[in-house]
Amino acid sequence: MFRSDCADLPYVLRFYYAWKRGLPFSYVQDVSPRGRSRDIRYSARGNQVEARRDVLSGEDALAVLENLRDAISSATYRIHPEQEGDDLYSPALAPRTIRPVP
């Protein structure tokens, strides 16, 4: 049985979709606080990305899901909005660049 909490679930769903469609998938694997913080889940100035993981096609899906569960927390979502270069979407986000699969 695989378990997921509220922080993991969006990543689990994104991974499952990418895995089923043979699409690339990447996620933030580690964050650190911007400034001093006792708990990165509640950092006042947000967090910065320290490491990300690119999942290669053909990897064991259950192993990836276990790694996701261990790496993702609510702190993963607290990336400071001024931090550039950590957007994990590879295509440009515009109406003409993203189309449904026929």
C-alpha cells in the first residue's frame, strides 16, 4: 500500500500522469530557508531550492513515489516568488505551447 499526505498528493498525481504518458518529470528535492528559520515549513522570507531531481523514463515508479513521499513537505511549496530559474515546467506557458494530447 502507498500512502500520501496533503503535501505529497499533487506531486504524486503529477508524477503518475507523466509516467503514464511517458513525459519528463522533475521535482524539488530539497529546500533551505532564506534567512534564519527554526522550521523551514514556516520561514518568514520563503525558501530557496537547493536540489531538484529529474526522473528518467524507465525508473521504477514505486521507488520514485517513495522518494517523493520522503522529499516533499509543505516547505517545498514556500519558494520565494522573487527566486528565478526554479520553475519546473519545461515548455513556455502560453496557450499555443500546451495542447491536449489527441
